Amino acid sequence: MADPARTGLPLPDYDHLPLGGLESRVRSLSAGEVEELLAYERAHADRVPVTEVLTARLEQLRQGAEPTSGDPDALRPERGGGRAGSPVTPATSPQPFGPPPHGTPDQRGKPKGDRT
């Protein structure tokens, strides 16, 4: 069930943004929108690095900074078009190796004989 407070946020994917993506995307928000995110963050996760980013941006806006378009190349989880699969190829995989010198689990040891 979706949290109604989460669906009304200025950044719909806010909870999934990495800190670097948040820093660049929050630049497009107004002071009121940043205040809304800051209140949501403090009421929910209250992550110190996130509140520091939001507080710093709010202060910049109060000192006269204007919202900008932000970084269009910022990490955006909603795109989801990242590379899938493993980056390992036969050219990058390690060389095969033999079993350890003490044998393998399917090779039973032989009794040592009579020790007295």
C-alpha cells in the first residue's frame, strides 16, 4: 500500500534516489518543495547526509539562488534502462584451476594402517 505522503512529493522517486542523484535533482525545486522534502525526510528516515543536502539547498534558495534544471544525467531510478546481466565474458574470466592438493570430497582417504 502506497504512503499518501510519498505520492505527493516533488520528486516521485525520492526514496530511491542515491545521494548524488538527489543533490543534482533537488536543484530544480523551489524553496517550498525543498521544505516539503526536508519535512518528509525528518519524519521518515531522517538520514543525516540527506538532511544536510536539503538544508544546504534550502539555505542557498533563501539567499537568492534560483531553481535550475539540475543535472539531466543524474542517476534516475525511474528510467531503469541500465545494463542487465553480468559483465563477465570468457575473455575476462579467470583461468580454470585444479582441485586443491589434499583431494576432493569424492576421494575418500585411505586408512594409515596399524599404528601403535
